[in-house]
Amino acid sequence: MQPAWPHAWYIACRSSELRSRPHAVSAAGQHWVLFRDEAGAVHALADRCAHRGAPLSAGRLCGGQLRCPYHGWLYDGSGRVTEVPALPAGMRPPQAARVPAYTAREQQGYVWVWSGEEAPEHEPHRFANFDAPGWTHFRMRTRFEASVEACLENFLDCPHASFVHKGWFRAPAARTVKVVVRRSSDGAQAEYFDEPRSGSVVWSLLAPRRSAMRHVDRFIAPNVSQVDYAFANGLHYTITSCCTPVQAHETLVHTVVSFRFGRIGPLVRLVFEPLSRLIIRQDVRMLAAQRVNMTRFGASRFVSTRADLLAPHIAAWNAALREGRDPPAVGDEQHAEIRL
Ligand code: FES
Ligand SMILES: [Fe+2]
């Protein structure tokens, strides 16, 4: 059967959630049990005991290995059974006694899992500007009743902000803005030139009034979005969202907001973090309403215009990865204009 989601790195949990107990995670159509061995390294196995199918996540850790709660089979981080308690001493577990293991990585405070049993094709996404001096960051975890594709389109779509976040993040200025869209080796990006930023709460609090701004939205296939605002005076924001599909229309989004505000960064965070949560809740409500309506009307085709800049790239990448085709090639620049 064709997997519902492409094999990729997905954030399974935060590092802080994985301590001395096994941790169950359902993502990308799979059910994993995550645990740490005695050295603290993370491991991910299928959460189903090879013996009679009990959930390994209901078991416990013994010397850095995972013991099934039903008959006590013991698993190492590679998914191999190292002990069957009911067998007489000296008798080894059968060769077939193992469960699928998935590659796991711990990086920048998250545990990532590669959703295929094969070796990963690359490393997980690294959050830009995460630990750099002068930068502050905070994390958000948001549950959306929407597909990964719907979430990414929303995060990388400027026109919705004038309506869903009217007055908070963007106010309709009805100015035509130039945009350059480029296909890259790992997705696509849109760069906006001279966009309006007056009349919104966020920009009046968090942006310099006169400094020039560079704004680039990036889709990093198949499940990451990055929004980057850099000002000529050194102020800089990078907002990265990593989507983990839970079910077809349920996505857990881990967002890292990094910004360079120098020493007063922690103070700025006191305003910025609650504002960001307010704005993301507006998207949660909009996407939930969209989802309910799609259920009522059925999955019909959408009508797009040239103002839907990155959505076609997101759709093309995901279709290619799901169907096992080559991803879209690196392409020419496309120049567009949209009104914001
Ligand atoms: S079901 Fe796990 S040991 Fe029997
Ligand atoms: Fe939004």
C-alpha cells in the first residue's frame, strides 16, 4: 500500500519529554515507541511487540533496553530481542524476534524520527540562527485540524493575513508588491519586495519604522516552512514551522521563533510570544472551519490564481514524493505581482 505521507524526518517530541520512560508517538501513519538508552541516545521502534502485539510503550526501561509489559521480552535500540524471560537459560531468542527500528536524532531540543526503515537520505532540518549570539527564541506546539499541505500553504501565504489577522499582523494596504519565486533543490521560495507593514499591531511594536526589510518565505520539502524578515538595521526574525502529520486531517506543528533583538530579546519575547500565540490561534480556527466545510462538500478541486505563489510548489513536491517520482527540478525565477 502506498504510504499516506512521504518518508521524511518528522519531529516526534521535545527532548524534555523523553526521560526515563518509554514515550508513545503516532505520526505519519505509524506508531512509534521512543526511549533513551543508558548513554542517553534516543531510539525509535514500532510500538508493537513481536510476540503477541502488546504496546511496548506500556512497558519499562531496563538497563537502557525496553521490556514489553506482557511477557517481558527485552528489546535493544535496534529492535532486536535480547531476552525472552520464559526461555531456559542459554536458549536464545529466535532470529525473527525483532521489531522495525527507525532512525532517530536529537537536535536543538527536539527528537526527530525518519519515517522509513531505510537509512535517511539527509539529516533533519536545522533551525537557522538558533544558538547565535544576540538571538532569542521560543517554541510553540500547535494542533491543527488540517493536513500538512493545508498548514504549509497557510504559513507561506501572505494574502490571508490581511483577512484572518486583520490589524494584528497585516492590514490591507492594497499596494502592488513585486515577488520573485524560485524553485530550489529542496523546495521553493518567494521573496517579497517593498511590502507594506503599516497599520498592524505586530509591526508597530516589533519593527523599525524606516529600515528596509527583506522578506523571504521558504517551503522546505516536504513538511517545513520558514518565514524570514531581515531589516537593514540588523533586526531579524526567522519563524520555522515543522509539520508532523498525526492523521489525514490532524497536524502537530512545532514552531521555533528566533529573533535578533540583542540584549533586550528576552524582554521583547514577553510581548512577541503571546502575540504569536494569538495569531496562530486565528489560523487554527480558519483551517478548522475550512476542514469542516471540505467534509461537508467533499474533496473538490480548488481554483488558484497567480497570487497563490507557493501552493503549487508544495502540491507538486508532495505528489512527487508520495508517488515515488523525482521532485520538481530547480527552475527559473518567476516574477509575480500581488496586492497586499
Ligand atoms: S506480547 Fe510482548 S512479550 Fe508477549
Ligand atoms: Fe496566518
